[in-house]
Amino acid sequence: MIERADGLRVDDSYYYITIPLHLEYKWAQGHYFETFLKGLKQGKILINQCPSCGRHQIPPINVCGRCHVEMGEWKEVGPRGTVFAFNIVVDPVYDSGIPGMREVPYTVAHIILDGAPDVTIYHELEEQDLSKLKVGMRVEAVFKPEKEREGLLSDIIYFRTVTEPE
Amino acid sequence: MLKLPLKIVNEDPLVLQGKIYLDYAYYVGPIATRFFTDLRDRGKFFGIRCGECGITYMPPRGTCGRCFGKLEEWVEVAPQGTVISHTITYYPSVCHPVKEPIVYAIVKLDGADTGLIHMLGDVEPSEAYSGMRVEAVFKEKREGNILDIKYFKPLR
Amino acid sequence: MGKRVGIVAVYQTKYEESKPYLHIHDLAYEPIKEILKISGLKFVGDGTGIDAAIGASQDHWDGYAISSKLYQDQIGGHLRPESRVRGDGAVAVFYAAMSILSGHYDTIIVLALAKESQVDGRLVESFGFEPNYTRMLGLDFLSAAALQAQNYIDKYGISPEQAALVVVKNRRNARFNPVAQAPADIEVQDVLNSPMLSSPLRELDTKPTSEGACTLILSTEEKVKKWTSKPVWIEGVGSCYDSSFLGDRELAEPRSLTSAALQAYRMAGISDPKKEIDVFELSEYTSYQELLWAEGLGLCEKGDGGKLVQSGATEIGGEVPINPSGGLLSGVPVNVAGADRVIEAVLQLRGEAQGCQVEGAKVALAHGTMGPCGQFHQIIVLRRGY
Amino acid sequence: MKERVAIIGIGQTKQSYLKPEVNAEEMVNEAVRKAIEDARLSMKDIDAVVSGNIEFLEGHYQADCQFADGFGAWMKPGLAIQTGGCTGGSLVVAGTMLAASGLFNKVLVIGWQKMDATPFTGAINTTREPIYDRHLNVGAAAFLAARGIRYMEETGCPEEIASLSRALVSEGASRNPYTHINRRLTAEEVMKSRVIVWPVRFYHLAPTSCGAAALVLANESEAKKAVKKPVWIKDLVVVHRETSVYRGGAVEVSSSPDAVEKAATTLFKRNGIVNPRKEIDVWETYSPSSWYDMFDMERRHIAEKGQAWRLIEKELTRFDREIPWNPSGGVVCSNPIGASGMLRVLQAALQIRGEAGGHQVPKEVRLAQADAYGGTHWSEFFLLSKYLS
């Protein structure tokens, strides 16, 4: 049994062949993702709301799947929010996009942004100490300096813990 | 810190480039293991025969598609054969094993009833033709896969 | 067939080489929105509208595993039955028809889509060959189709000029098709002068890269009659797989196509397709394939495909018009291809094919294919119902 | 009036982490041969072949075409279906539709997955949106953990219950020679296994498995001629849902519409089942984690909301007790994704036939419920019955 660089365990007492599939995609983003990403470049989290049921979607797409209507007006939410769920990733995982093993540990969290109480944004937290992580803790998006922003989700470096008066 | 392996390839409209890189490992199974071992170690071709349908399959496989019978009867076939069809591929592709132009061919080896797909070599591409008699040329260092056959060259 | 399945409505987007301004979400929503508008139907659970949805797409083209989720919201599948055919849209139409005949659903919406320009299709197709003996050679569906074309030439003396006539005919037909990607007024010499990709296939002999989507709504006889004054019935269906190994097959004799066609003819009560079917919409990924498919469908003797196109029989005004829409050679995406053939057949039977119209078309055949060199074929025979 | 369809042939391979002794085609071939043999048929009798898997996990493009010979599809009609984790269920649905259409008497349905070809997490993350959460590289564990935490908070269920539930299914699994993890585990052993995301532990999660399943489905007249007693697919319900759960990273704030509950409710109502706990003799469900068991029982109306954990506490869900919950071991013991949903139907059918072997429930099984689950909470529910009426 050998363990490959990507974590796959292979029983080499049996005969096998290796064939790489290295695909590169040029994904068109369309109006909704483009608006969302360009908002990030300006330091804003822009999402929209269903004109029928009023729910928000992050990231925003063209329709509300529940109501089957086109999504409505854009609005800016955050940058502060409340942690809804979190998880410290400690097991190294092969990321086919890098490609390679992603460095661990890192903390991911679902955050309810101020202004959109019915949905979470999925991102990373600065805090990596499990004892300091709590559901309900307040956090804030930390954006990269304006010049370094590209218009990607990584324009938000992470969410950092903030203390607010009760 | 979130790192996204995405590249902006067009601003307006926004197009992002990303990758899916997966290296697949395929266990070849007992039939292909035997075929590749014979090819690698002895430079010999073995097909597999369906007694029911009277067909000698090349390359060998475990099931006869026609009668769904299990195949177990190994038959040695010659490294020489006849080109059934061929094409000269000019365009580049990341999956090509050698530089273009590539002459792909279906070769029916003597003693087999079905054709093996491979490449032709030692021949001017334009001089390849269907019906041409060819012979397998092996790689010096063989690893036990289909590319152990370097190509088929014209039989002179 | 005892019960009948019919077509309520169809819609195609314009086909383009690339649609960089549309996410797959957007590409999916346009035809759905439009077909709901045209049909006046809604996706509801009470039998008064659409009961279920079937998509046709493939993960490799989209770059997402389980890529049907990219259009699930758009198709309206929320808390409703939905499925996805992995492959050609004609198969999705077939599956929809079977689902309706089974009595489980009355009305089904079908969506097929692809954005081919997103990814290296040759690499994707190279993973369509079995891994042990073939995949490492780097063959793709184009070079495989070239092996097929050469075999066809060798066996029956088909000439590149005859194949080029298919391209000329289809690209010219596309001039009258408002959704066609690449209509062109070209000559045989233009085809023969285009760059050689994989002999004998030149650039113009092959299907260009394309993006787009299309939708259909199918329903029971009773509901179709209620919802449209121009019903079109699915009278016969057939499909068939051939061998996995190209070397096992007689590439110049598409036996799985013939088998699929015979199933469909039998079901539709057709004994002489040449006489009884008025228009053919085929999935020709290369010019030579249109000739081969014509032979496989029994429109001429084996090896006479070249003569058939030369005789003008496959022109819009001919005896067996093939691809009056312009076909795949004028640019239709993979996955969409077969469903688009069904739609073009429907438009013909409704007399709505504009400049591509075959006068008085009553029976049409639509065809989809998958796998290298037409390994799998899907046939759908449709009849005008008014 | 729907044509009735029955299962007349059953075949499966042993499921395991690796299957190095065979390639994908050979693996599927074994299941197909067994199903055909079980039905006492030959491949000539089969009218159509339906198959499916999740493509990126093995890389094959149009796998149904490239393995057509070994699948038995040579010169036969057929199609390929791929949804999500519920692919196996979607395949049985497709097979049922074909067999009920009046055009195909006997349909071979194949679900398979050979997950030893590539790192599973690397491939499965491609289900996610590349601009958003694909590169956060988090699988289902986080979502299940959140569910688990909330269940404990809302109901007072102690942490040990999930482990007990896992131990209870391992009783059946240890008697099922085909399942991947067929080891008998105690609740303590499960509790001692590694924490993936608290409270989710290693043994609470579905493993990565290879395996294939095949069924022969037949329409009513053919099924009545079958050598073995047919197992009737009495009814089926398909409910998929919108995908915001995907883009939201699988946790939703607002109470989300539940496809599983809708499917279960529809199925029971349509078939006059008032008390599922009493009327259904066997449950084979697609619970991807032991932390899902309580939740899944409640959505199937086996217990009131918040009460299912008490059934587990009383060990009523063991395969030989009142509520045989995944007697085969279920998805937490074996998960060859493209086959998993089908294996549920297959196992339920074995129970009805009385052929489940060591994990056969000790009572007459007249009605069994099986389902497939996956993707964005897609559900395919089946009601199988021993008798036609």
C-alpha cells in the first residue's frame, strides 16, 4: 500500500495505471456573480432579495429557487455578523484546484451578516483557538487593502472577532 | 487565509479560470494485467477467445459483449497485422502521447478478429494506407501499459 | 404505443460559439422562462401544469460534479420530481416520454444545455475511451471520427467532395434558421481548403464549438390537445448501444443506429422510411457521419450515402430532406444536440420552420448520439397531429 | 393507471474501500451476472439497460458507453442517469418508468462507484461553487455536526445516542457479508473513535467505498412469470429541492423546506399508511451519518419530533427488534455513492424475499421502505411490498 501525494491510498500489489485529468475551465460568471464579486472589490458585500418571499441568497444568483421568480433589488449587507456555526479544519484535504494539499489548520464558519438574517456567508475566521470560538460571537469582515483586491471572495481575508457593547 | 486558485481571464464580462486536477489510478483487473505482463516481459500479444461466438478479441476483456459469456480462453496472436483504418491527426492536444502529426490506426493482428487501436511509426504519414501490413515496435524500457508498444511500423 | 405522448411547447436559445456573459444559471433560465411564457404552464404539483423536470448535461463540460444542481432552481424543481440524463438531450426526451407512458407523470419539462467553450473538449472526450487499452493513446471523438471516415472512404469510395456537399448544404440551410450559430454561403472548395484537422476531416467537416440551451414540454395526449392547437406526437422511439471498443465495430456500418431506427419504425408503423418520413434531423458531428447515418437509417443502400447527397435528395426540397435546420455542422452544443433535433423536427411538423420549412411535412425523425463514432443512438419519430 | 413493476433479479458485489482485484467494468459485471442469474434469465431476455455513477469520482466520461459490453448493454436500448448521492435511487426510478412504459418488459438497472481511483474529497469538492465554497474544502461533516448539536440542544438527546445508533446498525452489518464495514461495534468503541467535527466521529460517517449493485425490473405480466417471488415496487416518490443549501455551504438559517419529509408524507398518504412505525416492517434509509438517524426517523413519522432518540435509547431500532432500522448496516457501513441508493432498495427487497441471510429480520416482511438521498437534499422514496394488492 502506498500513499500518494494527493492522499489516495493505492494497493500496489495489484496492477494499476495512472492517467491525469488536468482540466482548466473558463467559467463565465454572469450578471449576478459579477455584481457580487465587483462589490467585493469595492469592499462591499452585495446581495439581493427575493421580491416574492423576501429571502436573501449568498452568493446571489438569478432566481429564487423556492418561488421560481427573478431575484430583486441589490442591497449591501455586513460587514459585521454573528457566527452561526464553525469548524476547524485539521485534516489535510486534497484540493483539485490548487492542485495540492491545502495547509491546515484553518477555521471556517457560517456567519449571519447584519442585514440578511435568513442566510449565512461561508468564509474563514481569523481565530483558530477552539476555546475562543463560540456560536453567536460577533465578527467582522477584514478586506484586503483596496489595491490588492481582485474581485474574488478572497478579497475578504477572513472574519475577525469584534467585541461590541452589550 | 482563503486562497482562491482562480484567475481573472476577462473583466467584462467577467470570466474566471479555475482548475480541476485529478490524477486517476485505475486498477486494470486480471485480464489486462495478464495482457500487459505478456507484452512487457515477453513482447507477446495474447487475445481472448469466445468459444460460443468464435471470436478472438483483441484487446482481451472478461466478457463477450455479444453472448455475455465469460472469456477465459487465451490465444496468442501475432505482432503483425493489417491496418483497418488510419488517420493523421495534426492538431495539438494535451492528451496526445507523442508530438503531432500522429498517425492513429486500427490494426487487426493476425489471429485476432477485432482491431487494436494504436499509432503508426517509421512511415511518412502520407504513405500510410488501410490494408498496409504492419508490425509492432516495442519500447526499450517497458512499464506495462499500452504505450509499451511504441507504434506499429510497416512490414517490409 | 397504446397511449400517446405529445409535445406542448419548445424553445431554443440562439447558439453561439461562446456566451461569456452568461453563467450556466443564466443560460438555463432564459429558455425556461420563455417556454413557460409560451405554454402558459407553471410547475405545480396538482396536475394542472408541469409535474416533473428532466435535464440533460454532463459534469465534465460544466466543471462541477452533480452539475444538474446548476439549473435546478432555474428549472423550477423545488420540492418536485426532477432527474438528470447524463448525456444527449434526445435521451432526455425519450426518458420523459417513458415517464409519461408509465403513468407516473403527465407533463414533463426537458432542459438541455452546454457551454462548450469553457473547457478543452478534446481532453474531456479522451476520457470517453476505456482506460486500459485506449485512453492513454490520447484519442478524442474527433480523431476517432476521422478513423471512421477513413474506413468509410476505404470501404465504399466516398469522396471528400461528397462529404463537403453535406457541409455546403447544412451551412446554407442554416441561413434560414434564426437560432443557428454559423450560417454560411459556402462552396465545396471552401470545405476542401479548410485546414486539415485529422485526415480526412477538415475544419469545416466538423461541428464547431458551441453554447446554448433548449427546452421542451411533453405531456399526455389529452393534455396536449387541450394546451395546443398544433399537437405533435411521439410515435416511435428506439435506442441502442454498440461495442465499447472501436476495433470491435464495423465503423462504416452503424449497426446500433439501424437497430435503434428499426425499433422506432416498428413502433411508428413505418415500413419505408424514405417514403413515409418527410424530414430528418440528424446529429452529424462530422460531414461523413451524416452520410453514414442516412445509410444506417435505411434512406439509401450501404455505401450510397455520397450519391444520395449528390443527387440533391437531402436538400430541403428533396426526397429525404436531412437537416434543413443546418444541423450540428452549423453549430449546436453537445448535450443540446439531440434535443435540438427534436425541436427542429417539431417546428417542421408545425409548419413553423420558416425558410427551412419542408412543405407539408407530416412525419419527422430526430436523432441523437453519444460515445465515439456514434456508439449509442437515440431515434425519435414524430407525427403532426392536426 | 400505472403499470405495476417488480424486482425479479438482485445482484451486488462485496463493497470495500479498495477493489484492486478488478477494474470498474469487471466490478459491475459481477453484480450484473448475479442479478441475471438470480432472475434465472440470460442477457438476451433483457430489453433495456439503465446505469449510472458520479463521473468525477472516476473520471470516466460517458461511462455507460465505454463499458457497454461488460454492462450487458451491447446492441440494447438504455440510458445513463446521474443525479447526486441519490443516483442509485434515480436509477431505480428510471428503470421503473421504462418497465412501466409498456415498451420494455425487463429492464436491467446498474448503480456503481469505484472510489479507489482518486482522492474522494478532492473530487467531491467539485460539487461546490468555485467562486465561493469549493476551496474551503469542507465535506458534509460540518453540516452534520451542526445538525447534531442542534438536535441535542432541542431535544435533550445525549451525545452517546448517535454512537448507540451506530452500534445498533453494526449488529446487522456484521451479519451482512457484502457491506464495507461489517464489524460489530459497541457504542463505547464508536464513542472512542476519532472526532472529525465534534460531535461527529469517524464511525458516525459514511465511509468511502467501491461497489456495484444491479436489479432486474419487470412489468406485471413478466414479473408473474418470474421464478422467484417478485418484490413489487408499490409506489415511488421523487422530491428534489432548490439548491441554496449548496451555495450556503449546507447550513441554512431559516427553517428550510424538507424534501425528505415531503417525500415520506406523500408516500405514506398515497398508500394509506397511517402509522408507519407499525405498518412498515423494514426501513432501509439513506442516512449518511448516525447523527442523521434520529432526524430521519422523525421525518418519516416513526417518532414525534424530538422523540426518536428515545427509540434508539431503548434499542428498538436494532435489526431484530420493533423498528428494523437499516438492518443491512446502511450507508454508514458502506457508501459506493452511485450504488448506495440502489443498495437500499436491494436490501429492502432481500428482506421481503426473506433472503437477507444473517440480518434477515425475524418477522414476515410485507412492506419495506427504502430511499436514496443526496445532492441538495434530493430524495427518492420507494415502498416495496410482498403482495401485489
